[in-house]
Amino acid sequence: MVPLTHILGLSVILFGLGVAGFIVRRNIITIFMCIELMLNAVNLAFIGFSRYLGNLDGQIFVFFVIVVAAAEAAVGLAIIIAVQRNRETLSIDEIDSMKM
């Protein structure tokens, strides 16, 4: 069995990579993927704690996070496609106002 510290360490590394990518990158798609990476890091921590404590509460939280992530992906990708069609770019620097 993998120790909890290893699982949490991997979760922290993945979350840190997601935060760094969110702050550094200027492309909407990359930022969107970094948000998904952060959600998956939290899911990994929930599963690790759930296995360590021997109950299913963490796995139930993971199910709800996955549902929210799927809804966010559907709505987010629709917004990204609409912005790309109207602005013809996916750079955050060029999309700084909501005016079309």
C-alpha cells in the first residue's frame, strides 16, 4: 500500500503545477487545463485520505468534484469556442474586456 505522505506529496506537486500554469500561461486552453489539473490534484488528496481513514466520504466528494468538473468543461469549452470565433484569438492579453 502506498503511504499517505507519498499520495499527498504527489497531490501537492500536481496542484502546484496547476497554479503555476494558471499564473504563467496566457492561452485560454492552457489555463483551462491547469484548472482541471488542480481539480484532479484535490481528487487525489480526497482519495488518499479516504483510503487512509477507511471510509467512503472522500470518494463521495470525488464523485461530486468530477460532476462539477464535467459541467465546467462543457460550459467552459463552449465559452472558449464562442470567444475564439468572435475574437479570432485565444490569448488572454488580447481578450481583456467583455465587449465583442
